[in-house]
Amino acid sequence: MDETPGKHKPKAEFDKRATADMEAHLAKPTWSPRQKLALTARMLAREEHGSGLAGQITARGETSGTMWTARFGLGLDEIRARDFLLVDDDLTVLEGEGMPNPSNRFHLWVYRARGDVACIVHTHPPHVSALSMIGVPLKPSHMDTSMFHEDCAWLPEWPGPPIGDEEGELIATALGDKRAILLAHHGQLSAGATVEEAAVLSLFFERAARMQLLAMAAGGIRDLPPECGRDAHDYRLKPAPLNATFHYHARQVLKTEGDCLD
């Protein structure tokens, strides 16, 4: 390697080293899938994603055509690990007690279309909802929200409450190969390869919307430089730092809400 004074080492070298260090040193809690889902619910509630009974958190089940979903009637701030039901592709309960949210049907369409998706989070937080009301797509233009750079779809039409197959097909088609989508007059959906990824995407979706509304009030938003935006997108979605972000928010929850793991 060229060690000439004043020469910059390739950024990729620092990236590789940092990634290896994170894999070696960052904590890896052994929470079950249902415990991760419950932690996700509580951390979203702390970030004002709650809207009464609205919103859903689901995860693909181990058996094809099944998914985990919280029983209907609970707010995000109430959900515990034991409240998750295993349902089939017609929302029939296979494990657990209670009824699933009938609006979860559209999640099934996303899972069918996207074999890479293991977890879906759909919420109606205030700043995301505000963007959805004025018909403005998400425009991520900050390092902290660059995970959405070229990775957030926009559905400009509202099909009504998503309790039917028509809405499921519409939303799954609009999402395409993206990890996230802003739904007009509705809210956000984040689809992750892991529970951690979907949770962090959802948390930062609301932050991105808040930043955007603040920036729009002050002036025009400048786009991220495309190449830098793509690099930042990929870095923010690296599993080790992404999981560490999830673990940080989980620790905040567990300081006062350890019962959610029950």
C-alpha cells in the first residue's frame, strides 16, 4: 500500500476494518423472534408511532404461508411477546389466542411477492402521515436517513382500509423491490430482511419525514449526490451497525418495560 505522506488510504479499507470490528465487538442478544417483535412495538410507541389500534407488525413464520402478528385490540405500547399469533394465509389462527387485525391481509401479499422480506412494519406516525396528506413523496436528503436513498416507493392513491385482496395487490405492486413505501392518506410501510431491519427503517422513516417537513418550511431540499447517497444507503443498512441501532432502542425500552419480553 502507498504510505506516501499526504496520500489518503482507500475508504473501502476503513469500511472493511470497521465492519470486522463491529462484527467482533458489538453485542448479539439472543431474543426470540416474538421478543424482537414486542421490542419493536414498544420502541415504535416511544417514538410516537402509536395511533390507537392502527398499525401492524408482522414476521414471516417458519412454515410457508404463515406469519406472526399481534392479536387485535392492543396498542403498540401494550404488546408483549406472548401476544403474537401465528396465522395462515387466510388469517386463521394456528397458534395463540385472540383474533388478528383484519387489516393484516395486505401483509400476506407483500410476503408472497417478496421472498427476501422477513418482517413488515406498518404505522401511522404524525410526520409521515402529514406527508401522506399533502401528496409529497419521501425525499431523503440527509446522512441519517440515507437508507431510503433510491429505496422508498410512493403510492399516490388511497384504496381505503386495506382489509381486502385488492388493497394487498395494489400495495405489494407499488412497493416493488423497495424496502419502504409512503402510502398516500395513510402511513408508512417498511419491509426488512430481518425484524431489526424493518424496525430501524420504520423509526427512521418518521425521522426522515420530520426532517423533510422542517426543510420544506425553510426552503428547497437539495438532493444527495447520487454516488454518495448510494454509498451511505449501503453503509446504513449494514447488519452490524443496523442491529446495534436496534439494540440501542431496545435497551431504552427495557429500562422500564421489561415485561414486553414475557
